Amino acid sequence: MSDLMLTQSWIVFHFSPTTPRDRNMAAAMQIVVKALCRLSPPVSHGLHRYQRTCAALPPFGPPGHWFHSAAALRDEAAAQTAAQAIAAAARYQESPWDYLESEEYTERYGSSAVWAGYRRNHKGGIPPQKTRKTCIRGDKICGNPCPICRDPNVIIHHQNVKLLQQFISPHTGMVYDPTRTGVCMKQQKNLNKAINIARDHGLLPFQIPYVEFSGEDYSNSHDAVGSTPPRPAVTSSGAWYEWYGEIQPDENELAKVRKTYKAYLK
């Protein structure tokens, strides 16, 4: 009788019926256990062994519990991966020029520029005449982003001189066309702006075309740049210029002015 009570208590503990259907199932199991306990001792001994094995396992829960646990583990792994990516990108936010001297940059690019070997995906054998407008639209990134958008550690800044020099021709001093580097139009605009600021601050050299000036450009002997005659002597009764006293104002315009400033005229 003690074995029967132990088995019934085990069923109630592990199944913990909460709905009418579960309660009916537990009642049916109790009836089956009562019948088994009346059988021969070997069958009862096997049942007790099964009970001791199941007692070491955790109690049964609803089926959705395991799915929720797996989803929670996946979300936690994704959150950890995103946090690691954000932490890696935040290392070079304050000093982006340190990335070009790091071992991470050397392992990925070596001694080449960031745009070396880049090829944009396009239909057909003829590449497009212009690069895409932008690679990142909100939270969505295109399939093959440009050399700057694909690496979050490559940050455009006017003090990041080594990065800016990769987009300037050493022979002509002109900025490479985006069709050659594959940079999107948005990043190309940021590049041009950063290069101009770096040149204004003296961080990048720029070439001024040489122009030969002749002496005629600075002489004042020709008519266009002649000496200005001195103004005539001014007397108390005369005007500054002789032609000024000969000008007669229009009567209609004079009447309008007098009407407008009637309150101020005495």
C-alpha cells in the first residue's frame, strides 16, 4: 500500500494537472498504477526502478517552455554578437586614424588601399556609369556595400590623412573618380568635404597651377588703369561738380516724395 501511495504522489508531482483534461489523464494514470501494483513483484520492481530514474529528471513543463528557452538563447547570442560589433566599432570612433596602423587593418588589407580589388555586383558585362547613391538605407545594408560602408572601422575624418591619401592621385593631386574606387555617392561627398578641410588646415598638400605674369598687368600707363584726375576746388556757393547743378528732378517724382514725407518737412 505504501508503494501505491508513493506512485500516486509521484504522478501528482510530475504531471501537476491544471486543466480538466490533465486531471482526467492523471485519474486514468492512477487507475493504471493501482492495477500494476497488484501484479507480480517483478513488474512492481521494474516500475519502482523507472520511478527512481525519472525522479532524477526535472519535472515536466508545458511544451512551449522549451521553445521559449531556445528562442531566448538565440536572442541572447544575437545580442552578444551585436554588442561585440558595436564595441569593436566604437574603438576607433575618437581616433579613426589608429585603425590604419593596427594589426587588424594589416591582416585584412595588407599594404593596399581599402578600395583595391573591390568590384561591384552588376548585371551584364558593362559596369554602370555611376555608383549607387548610398549603401545603407536605415537598418538595411545592400548585398555588396562600397569599400567604406563595408568596414565600420573605416571612418572618414579630415585628420585621417592616411585614409584620404588613398583616394588622391599622387601624380596629379586630384581625387579619384568614384567609378574607379567603387565608393558610393554619399561617401564620395564626405570624402571630398574631408579632403578640402584637410587642405585648408594644412594636413594635405595641394598644387597651384603656375601662371606667368607680364609687366603690363601691373602698370598704370594704359587707359584702363590711368591716374585719376584730382577733384575740382569746392567753393561755398558752388556744387561739388558742375554737372550736378544742371540736373532737374522730375516734378511727379518730387511730388510723391513731398507727399510721403509731408509730416517731416517744414
